[in-house]
Amino acid sequence: MRPTTPTGGTAGGTDLLTGLRRLDEAVSGLSFDLPVEGRERGTELAARMRRQLRDYLLPRARDLEAPLCIVVGGSTGAGKSTLVNSVLGRSVSRAGVVRPTTVTPVLVHHPDDAARVTAERLLPSLAREGEPEAAVASGAPARAASSAGARHGAAPSSGGRGASSPGAPDPVASTPGAPAALRPLSCEAVPRGVFLIDAPDIDSVSDANRALSRQLLDAADVWLFVTTANRYADAVPWEVLERAAARRIGLAVALNRVPAGEEDEILADLVRLLRERGLAPDPLITVQEQPRGEDGRLPEAAVSALTDWLAALGADAGERARLAAESLRGTVASLGPQVDSLAADLAEQVEHRAWLAEEARRPCAAARGRVEDAISDGALLRGEVLARWQDFVGTGQLFRRLESSIGRLRDRVGDYLRGGRRHTASLEAELETGLYRVIVEQAAEAAESAQRAWHRDPAGRSLLAGEDLGHLPEDFPERVQRELREWQRGIMELMASEGAEKRQRARFLSAGLNAGAVVLMIVVFSMTGGLTGLEVGIAGGAGALGWKLLEAVFGEEAVRRMAVRAREDLLGRVEGLLAGRAEPFLARLPEDRSAALERLREAGRALVPPEAPGAPWARGERRERPGSAAPGTPGSPPGWPRWARPSTPPRRCSSRPSSTPPGTGGAGSPSGRGSAQHTVVGLFGATGSGKSSLFNALAGRELARVAVTRPTTRDPRAAYWGDEPPRELLDWLGVSDLHRGAAGPVTAALTERDGPGAHRTGWRRLLGGSRPGPSTDDAGRGGLLLVDLPDFDSVRAEHRAVVERFSARVDVMIWVFDPQKYADHVAHAEFVEPLARHGGAMLAVLNQADRLAPDERGTVLADLSRQLDADGVARLLHRRPLAASATAGEGLDDVAAAVSDVAAGREATTRRLSAELDALTEALEPLGAGEGWRA
């Protein structure tokens, strides 16, 4: 039975397929060119919407009976590929201990559904690797995929427990810049009517892997979300699950690697988190942690619940249709907030472009007004111009003639003009020079003003690209002179064509048009007066005299008409000259996207009726964007958190709380720290990495709470060796739970350092703790303070805030990784890499190493070293990464020795103080740029 259209056949009065096509056209033409706050967000959202429209919405709307697409997604190290292989009873996807494992996603389908795997019908934006009908023989391992990524990657596993046999590298994944690809494989174990896609990690260190995972999840009808007992409280998976709720997509959850006997406690905590977020996955399956076979797969009984679920979907076409229709309906409904955010970001582009254009045009308009004022207020009839005018007309004698008989003026005009011809050239030159000077000066001021305005704005500064557009072109003065000559020529043509009485015009023209044009220029320059004092009478009289002279020949109406036309012609030429000063700026602006913005809003109206809740974007309203931040702070695309965005270049101390100014309250702050005699060592790590277990093992006492539910550690807890830290230091750190370290690995390492041949002294005193309480004599005090911190990636945001604060205050950072998530994006991109400027020493510990086979440890440690090198912290690592197991007691002596080495002599504190000073210098440098403040 063919299911009905999810939206009832229409969407806002438009056929669903037609509406989706219109939205695809509207989104495809978008471009975010100006580097304003929403540029990155808008660019990413537009690209994601295009992919979702073309990969999922349009194909699904065209064919509601297409196979149900189930995407297996989850965190790095969750065991997704192992579950897929185990459910199908075949090795269709590479599994291993090196992270990330899945680079090229694998699409497994029944042979009968091969015709629907083509790019025309499924995920058209992804290339296809190999032949769609390449069947996988039972038990044959899939071709190993290279783990090359955009920023980080992983070499193929060298074998060992759960690893596929190495094969030829993946040609698509290993080629830099190659498009993302999909590997179709046919397998009879997959039910008919079902596509099963093993996707890359959602939180991989590889930008390409995260982007591809997001793309596949956007194109899914159902998500099979895989997490583990260690990772179920990670923040990243829950952000993804909340997006599933927004789309109303079918959701199944597999809780993998659950320790035996702890299933009930962990599952109950997971269900609590699901209910708090309104999620009800169906089914919710647990898979116990157990050994894998030689083929790397789990026993059939371990995954029987997943196998049965897939089989039931394959046998129930109606259920598949319901899930597909519900997902399509929910995804279409989710387009509203996305168009809302996209329209807001595009409107920001349109508005900022208009502002930049106005900042380029406004100084030119103001300059035109000032030139007009100079023309109108008689400013051009001052000084030398007035002297030349008096020479030209013989002011006193002519006024006496005017007073005696205005009627005889006409008869004397010719004599007057011919008599002033010798002064015409000098007067004309003075008029032209004055006007030329005003225009050039105002043009230069307008260009400089536009340059300053653009340079103050980040977007304008980027468009300037270091060029100075505030200088006038070399040919500008010549263009001004040419325009003024053309204006004067126009005046003469105007006077020659004006309809005066033939005999009078002939008599006037015989005196020379040049002189007449000069008189009309005088009239134009004194039309509105505006002078004060003596110049009012002189200039006003000059203008009146010129008016009377022309009126005597042409008549009052004709003179008025000529003066107005000459003035308009002059101002038009001035406006053209000045407006041209804005053109170099306007030419830098990107295309106006106003029409594209309206098309986007219209396409949104076609899918979501304006009266529908949550659709203000369709009415052109502006509202707070989902995920938007305060001005000047980066935002995130709606529904996708910061982890899903491409990595940005490392910034200095990006994890430092914004309320803490650089160098203030840091480890080197005398007013904050209170004591530089104690070396502060912090344990940093992700949820489930075993920080607290490692802390207890190093301290030699069970001080920190250890549990199977996540997150475990809520407040910092510290152990110390040597003198008790002063209260001022503890208050500054925010540590209230303090204990003396007992006999254990750290104590043994410190004791060994004080043995025969040791180069440093004082460790016996530190171990003995010569003073039980704080002392006023700080010079003789010292010790080691080891702090167990909360995780930085759990659902508890306040835990991350604590870690960020400590990242700016400890002297030594111990990064605690585990085999499952040592290649986690949050750990590397948001903490390790940005804190490369920490300045203090760092240690890296691969905890839970007992979960790896002996031959796998070296492979994982080498890959972890490579990733840390890529993070830029190699110079800070006191040693290469160490393998340890807090629960099995392995490698603890090596970790303790490294801690004592780096803390001895307080070198870490010294380096930390130096780094803080460098950071302070860097932060203050812009304040004194160009002023030689360093000197």
C-alpha cells in the first residue's frame, strides 16, 4: 500500500515536492560574502540544508516506498562497526583499535534493492566507491579503509583483537580533497526494504568525518545510535539526540560495552537522561562487554535483539512506511527554524552591505552639499575674484550709469563688454581656480572619510584588503578641469541659443560670448547670497550688476532661466565627480542578496503557512536566531553544536573563561595564587576515561568516588605531598576537599629522587611534611598538589566551566585518554590544541590500557603521539604518552616518576609564569601598536 503524502499532499497550499524544489533553488543560490558574525553559521547552514534537501527530502518525497534508510551513528570508539558486522554475521565494515576507524561509510543492502542504491535515487551528493553489486562473501573481511582525515587521521590497524586484516588503502578517503564517498555492498543478511549505513564518528578529530556523519544522519529515516557505558553521558551524543527529537525521526539506541552485573544501574541512569529530554527510543538495547571472536565479531546471542529488530522491520512494510512518513513529516516541519536562522543571517549580510554602501556614498553626498554651499553663499566671489570683477566692469562708473538711465544700458552693454575684454581671461581663470579647488578638496575629504569608515569595520577592512582607496586618482584634477571647461562651454551655448531680440543678441554676441559666460557665472555664484559684512555689499552688488547686465540684453525671465539651468548643470557635474569617489568602494561590495532573501522567504511560505507556529521568518520578521550568541561572539547552526563545525586555527588560551582577562588570576598572578612554592598538577580527561581511578592509584588512597554511572566527579579534589598548601592557594584554585598523599606510586617516586646521587634536594622534607599547617614563612615551603577534576565533555555544562578555570591555573596538565575516545574532537580541538600556549609541562596517559592486547598498545600509543603532535603540544610533553591502567595497577610507577620529574625544582611553575607573562604581553600589544610601547 502506498502511503499518503506526510503533509496531506500540500504544504502551505503548494505541492510538497514543488515546495521542496523551490526551497532547494532558493538555498542553492545563497552566498555569504561579508565576514560578519553570522557568515560562518549561514554558510554552514545553507550547505547543510542543500545536502539534506538533495540527499533526503527530495528523493524521499519522490519515492515514499524506497527502502528505509537506517544510519548507525555514534561516538568514536563506541563499537558501531563491530555491531554492524556482528548483526550481519559478515565483516562488511572495518573495525579496529585505531581511531577513527570508519572513514568511508558503508551502505549495506539486500541484492534485490541494488537498483535503488544509485546516486540518482539515494544520497546523490556522495560519490560511489566500487561497483554497487560487489557482494561480500560470508566471513570475508571488508577492504580496510585508510583513516586519513581533514586535520587528524589514523593509520590502519596493524591487527590484533577486533581488527580487520590490512588491505589496500581506501582510494577516496586517502586522496586529499577528494569528495566524500559511499561504499555500497550487497548482503543477503540485510532484510529487503532496508538500507543499513555504518557512518563515521560524530565526534571524530577529523573534520571530514564529522561533516560526513552529520550529512548521513540528516539523510536518515531512522537513527540507530550506539553509545557505551563509558560514553553515554557525553554532551555531544545528547546534542545529536536532541536534534533527532526535533526531526521526530525514528530512534533506536544501543548501549554497548556494558560491564557484567552493572547493566541495571547504567541503564536506569541512561533512561533518566532520555526522559529528561523527552526521548523514547524504540528499541533501547544493551550489549554486554565480552570477548570477540577471531573474526572480530561478537557472538550471535549478544546482538540477537538488534538482529530481531532489523528482521521485524524487513517483514513489516507498513511499519517501514510509517517510519519513513513520520521522518519526512518531521524533517519538513524542522525546516522552519532553519529557514528562520538562514534568513536572519542573510538579512545581516544584506543590511551590512547596505551600511557599507551608505558609508561610501554618505561622505560624497556631504561633500556635494558643501560644494553647493560654497557656490550658493558667495564664497567663490571673495578675494581675488572680486578684484578681477571690479577690474572687469569698472564698478563705480557702471553703477553711476545704471543710476542715471537703465534704458541707455542696452546701448552701452556692447561698449562695456568690449571694454572689459582685457580683464575677461583673468576673471575667468580666478573663477575656475576657486571652483576647482573646492571640488578637489571636498572629493579628497569624502574619499578619506569613506576609507576611515570602512577601515573601522572588520567587514569593510577585509574588502579593502590592505589597499588605501582614500587617495584621489592621478587623473582626477584633470577630470575636474575638463568638467569645468565643459560647463563653461555649455553656458556659452546656452546664451547663444537663448531667445533675445535679434538686434540686441547680435550686439551682445559681438562683444564676445566668453565675457557673457563670465557674467552668468557671477550670477550663478551669487544667486542666494549668504555673505556678511562688507563682502555682502560687494558680492551682492556684483551679482546684481551681472544680473542687470544680462537682463538688459535677454530680459528677466530669460536670465532667470539661464541662471537656473547653468546652476543645475554645474551641480550635476559636481555630483558626478564626487559620486565617482564612492565607486572604488562600491566595486568591492559583493552582490546584493536582497532578491535572494525574498526568494528564500517566499519558498519558506510555500512549505510552512505564515499562521503556523514558529514561522515568523515567512513574514519577514526578525527574531533571535536559534543558537545565536551575543554580538561579537560566535554562534552555532541550529541543531548542530560547536563540535560539529570545522576546526578553527588554535587561539591563545581559548578555553580560558572570558571573565578572566589574560594574565589576571592566572598561575602567575601574585595577588591570586599566593604561593609559587607548590607545583599544581591537574588531571584532565573526558567522561569515563578513569581520571578518578588514576587519581586514587597515584595518591595511594581511595579519595575520589568511582562509579559506573556518568558523570562521576563533580567537584575538584586534591592530594598533596610536602607542606600543606596555603589556604590562599586553595581558595584561588577552588579546592575545598584536600588530603595528604599516602604511600603509593607518587610517594615512592619522590623518595627515589632523594636517594644517593640525586641532583635535587628537599624531597625528604616534602615527604615528611615538616610543618603540619600553613606557615607565614613562604620562602621555605613547597610541595606537590595533585588535583582530580570533573570531565570536560559531559552533559553537565558546569563541569566544563570548572575544567576551563583550572586550565588557566595549573602548572602541569596530565591529559588522561582511554582507548575508546583518545581521538575525540572535544578533547583535542577544544582543549589540547588551544592550550598549546599553556606554557607549563604536559603529560599524556593512555589509561585503561589493559583493554588492549599487547600488540595493540604500541599502535594506539603511536597514533596518540601523532595526534598530539598535530595539536602542537609536542614541545610541552615531558615524555611521550604513557600506557597505564589504574584498575590493573599497570604503568603507575612510570606515571608517578614523570610527575615527580616535572614537578622537581618547580620548573613547571617557572615555565608557567613565563608563559603567563608572554600571554599578557601579547594581549597588551594591540593597545600600544605603532607607538613603540615595547621600548
